[in-house]
Amino acid sequence: MRRKIVAGNWKMNTTVQEGLELAEAVAKNAEKGMPEGVSIILAPPFTHIAGIKEVIPDFIGLAAQNCATEESGAFTGEVSAGMIASAGAQYVITGHSERRSIYRETDLELNKKVKTAIKNKLSPVFCCGENLDERQKGIHSEVVRKQIEKGLADITKDDFQKIIIAYEPVWAIGTGKTATPGQAQEMHHFIRNLLKELYGEKIADQTSILYGGSCKPSNAAEIFENIDVDGGLIGGASLKADDFMAIARSF
Ligand code: 13P
């Protein structure tokens, strides 16, 4: 069956010391026991990964929030997938809407990032989602279709097994405005059908699709209840260990 995953995207928050304390608090809570089949992943800033790896148990996953398109070389300021793996992470978020909109990352670049991540044995957490204008125009499905078709192009079925998808409607990120359970289910179902069309039924059935956007302890259960929602990618609420763990326990 599909993995249920709750991942915390810390974005550009916390010092190294604060990040260690947050990770330790999450670990302490998680060690009390997790709901059956639920995994948690922390995505701190790059600078925190190696240190956090030392203070969390192996059952908690670690992710970077981005990686370079290239493997190594003269790319000042970039961090490669190989470096991330060597720091102890198993995942990398690619195509977050903040990377797409603020840093103008293109579908082609994201496709390269997904491929270099897989090559370096990282599981990509590939983000997609429409903005408010696209939702109001009613073109949200087309936008997500294009992001997935281009960003996840030319991946073998074997490699695709490593991919996790996060549907994050941009209008719900950090706004306090969550997609309704019905809106989330509709898009997750659309994405699963698209995976079936592009990669076949087995991949569609196996791929975890997470919801992201103002997910909090008070609304997580009704979102996770949907048949095609396999967990969440949590921003703001992941910065408080108790809130993050309350979300992880809402299944
Ligand atoms: P918020 O949970 O703060 O809305 O952020 C969602 C997000 O962007 C996770 O990647």
C-alpha cells in the first residue's frame, strides 16, 4: 500500500541551534510511537542537515528543500544532490512554488533536478500547484498537468517509484486559506489519473500524493481522510513540534 507521509518544510527559518532543538522535540514526540504506516520527514535548511541527522532516530526522514541542477563544478552558492545525500538526507523537495515563482525555476530545470536527485539516491518530493489567478480562470488542472508532464518527463518506471508528489495550491500557502477537503481530493484524484495515463496503473497506485497549504492540527484530519490524499507537506505548522506531530497523528 501507499506510504502515508507528513513532511515539515521549515523554509528559511531557524538557526542551527533552534533547528536542532526543534528536531529533538519532534524526535522525542515521535519516539512515543507513530500511527501505523505513517512516516515523518523533516526538511530543514541545508546548513542544518548533517547536525540534525545526528540527533534524530533513523525512522525520521530528512530532506533538503532544493538542489542544484548540476552534479559539481563552478556553480557558486549551489548545493548538489550528492552533497545533500552525503549530509544524511534521503529526500529533496523540488519545484516548490516559492522556487518556481521567486527564483523563476523552469519545468526543464526541475526535470534536471529530479533526475540528478534520483541519480544520487535521493527521493524527490516534487511539488505542483496552481496560483489564485489560474484557479479563478478554472485552468488549475491544465497547469498541474503541464507541471507534471514536463517536470517529471523521461523518468523510468523503476525510478518513478522513488518520487513523492506534493500538490500545493499556491493560494493556500501561508495564507490561512486551506483547500476544502473536496478541492484537495479532486486535484489528488486528477493527479493520480494523470500518473496512470503517463506511467501506468501500478505507479499511480503506489505514488504518495501529499497536500500542502495552510495545513494545521485543526484541519489535517478532514484533508487526510480523502482516499487520494496520502499526507501533507507542512510549512508554518511544522515549526512547532507539537503542532507538527498533532498533524502527523491526525490519520
Ligand atoms: P504553509 O503550511 O505555511 O501554508 O506552507 C505550505 C508549504 O508551502 C509547504 O511546502
